[in-house]
Amino acid sequence: MRLSQYFLPVLKEEPKEAQIVSHRFMLRAGMIHQEAAGIYSWLPLGLRVLQNIENIVDDELQKAGCVPVLMPTLQPTDLWKESGRYDALGKEMLRFNDRAERELLYSPTCEEMIVNLFSAYVKSYKQLPLNLYQIQWKFRDEVRPRFGVMRGREFLMKDAYSFHVDVDDAKREYAKMYDAYTAIFKRMGLTTIAVAADSGAIGGNLSHEFQVIADTGESAVYYDAAFDEIRAGKLTLSGDEMRALYAAADEQHKPDAIPADRLRTARGIEVGHVFYLGQKYTQAMGVAVSGGDGAQVTPHMGCYGIGVSRLAGAIIEASHDENGIIWPESVAPFDAGIINLRMGDAACDTVCEQIYSHLKTAGLSPLYDDTDKRGGEKFATMDLIGLPWQITVGPRSAADGKVELKYRRTGEKSEISVEDAVAHITGQRTKRLAA
Ligand code: 5CA
């Protein structure tokens, strides 16, 4: 992408409304634009990040055997009267009437709709287990939307729903999804702690929230010291080993359940939440399938949410410096930025075009700053938008076929040839994505 033809509305001033760093950088880097309280447009740069996050979620869930569907954002409220949840969400649920005076709601979550869909087609235990998921917009009329996309009113969620013949199979799936979540967040550069949580209005008696440790997090979390070693990369544990460790959300914390010298506490951002729902919805909505012995069985369910749009903010909270965002390779909106320090200089233009086309041929997506802005401004923008690599081309080095390569995360710089720069970026990227 050539910056002169792109839409990257970078802000020079500090946005006054932003209280946390991710919100500030998302506004300044031209990733999002607020349309109403807690409701945002995703601008081109933000959209690329959101799509990269979605792709990782899709990839890992399909590896775990989940099947994608897409349900509408609007639902008839009748379903919620059947499940008994019509009043449970109170004013958080946005309701309105269509022209025929039928009451609709904007989905805050989709247990009712998926159970209805399931019951239309699944009649036998032989069709189970089944795990259906979607990545779709939700609306919750939060009392206090804040921190940008972190607590929005309209937000993008991955919601998965699984159906099982019995509790054992539902718990097997729960553990599988727990492990898939750990892998999903790790691919985005995040080490999460899954804490036992309260399942609230979603229901069931077993749930875990996946928390990213950050001072700006809205939740208090309590956990075994081993999680700090995992976060520091000094310890690797299996899902079963992690589930055996103490980790609790505020409302579930029992100080006596863990020796004081093992207990750690921190603030966390909830990026995902998995639930074992039991028969709460299938029973209330009268759904059954034929079992092995011919008798009818009421399926057990699980549901599994990921805050896809919240993740964009959470990744920034976990990875930035005073100059801007530092994207992990896996979600970066572009792989590398090319800075032409003197547009119109024959050597500079030629070298920039060479790098641009070499990177594209290598399957990478470069962003080429071919505008006539001053060097200082170009450097500041590149640091702000946080692409993993920066390649700077100035008249003196360009004449010798050399460029300056900078790694955003460490600030490390080297002067090398065009070929070496391209080879280095492609090689390092492959290595990091595989790790
Ligand atoms: N039905 C279940 C999951 S299928 C459910 O709704 N779970 S949830 O309420 O915990 O939401 C799932 C995830 O959505 C949360 O873990 C969080 O990451 C994200 N989320 C929830 N509310 C918001 C919000 N207001 N803004 C941004 N993300 C949110």
C-alpha cells in the first residue's frame, strides 16, 4: 500500500477523551473513529488489525473442530421469553419494534437463537457433539462505555456454542476450548491467565475468564505465582496442569484456598470467557434429541466468547512504548514500513520502489510512505502505528544501494543492502510466526 493513496488520518494532538494508552494510540494512529458513546467506525488501519485477529481465531477454532455459522444481529424477543431471560439483561438489552409492531432486539449474546437453530435440525445423539461459532457484532447498552473498544456498546465477539449428550462430553469440550483459547491468545503475543469466574447472566456453574495482565484492566485477579513464571516464559505447563493451579476472579477469590506466599494479585483485561451451561437453555426451551437407547435426552451445552474488538486494545495495552504501538508480527496491519526521506530524488525513489516490490513478491504487505511530509513526521507516524520493521531510504545511502533497517520492538538499527533487508525481514517473520 502506498501511503499517498491510503486513508490514514493520524492525529497530532492528544485526544482528551482517552484515559488509557490503547484508546489514545488507536485514536492517534487513525484506527477507529467514535460515532456515538461506545460505538466506533473501524478505519482502514484498525480494520486490518481486526481482520488479522479474526483470522487467528478462525484458524485455531477450525483446528479444534468448531464449525463457522453466521446468525443475524437482530433477534425476535419471543425466544428470550421462552428461555426466561427476557428480563435478565434489563436495560443492557436494546429492544425495538419493527413496522408490524413485532419486538426485536440487537443480540447481546446468542444462546437462545443457536438453541432454536439447533432444534430445527438436530434430532439424534448421532449428530453430537456439535460446536458452532460465529464472529458477529453484539450490542450491550453498557451503563459506562469507556476505554474505547475495551468496553464498547457495539463490539465484535466470537461466540461459540457446543451441544453434547452428557456432562462428561461437555466438560471434555470445555477443556479443549480452554486449550484452544490459550493457543489463540499466545499467537497474538498474549499470555493469559484463566481465572475461575462467576457466570452471571449467561448461566451455568462453571466458567473461566481469560485475563491479560495490565494495570489498566477492569478486573482484579488472584492467582498462583506459577502463572508469573509462565508469563515470563520460564515455565511451560499443559492445560490440565494450568487448570489445577489456583486462579480466581474477584468474586470467586477464597484467600484460604491458597498459601499466602503463593498468592499473586493483579489487574486484568478479560479477553475471553468459557462457560459450561449444563441444560439451562435446552431444558427451558424444551429441546431434546433421541439417545442411544431410544429415550429422549436433553443436551448439555457450553458457550465460549472472545472479545475480538476488545483484543485490539488489549494487545496495545500489552505491547507499546511512549512513541506508540508495537504490534506483534501476527496481528500487525502491515509487515514493514518504507520511509522515503526525499521523494523525487532518483536514487531514493528507485530503491524504495525496489524494496516495495521485493517485499510484495515475498508475500509480505509493506506500507510505503511516499508522501512529501518531512522526515521527522514520517518517523513519528511509523513509530506510532507500530509496524514490526521500518526501512528508511535517504539520498546518501541510497546512492550506495544501502538502506537503514529498524526493528520497532527493540529500536535496533543496521545499514544494509536492499536484498539483505528483504531477506532479513522475511526470515525473521517466518521464525517469529512459527514460534
Ligand atoms: N455468550 C457468552 C459467550 S459465547 C458471552 O456472552 N460471554 S461474555 O459475556 O463473557 O462475553 C464474551 C467476551 O466478549 C468477553 O470475555 C469480553 O472479552 C467481550 N466483551 C463483553 N462485553 C464487552 C464490551 N462491552 N465491549 C467489548 N468487549 C466485550
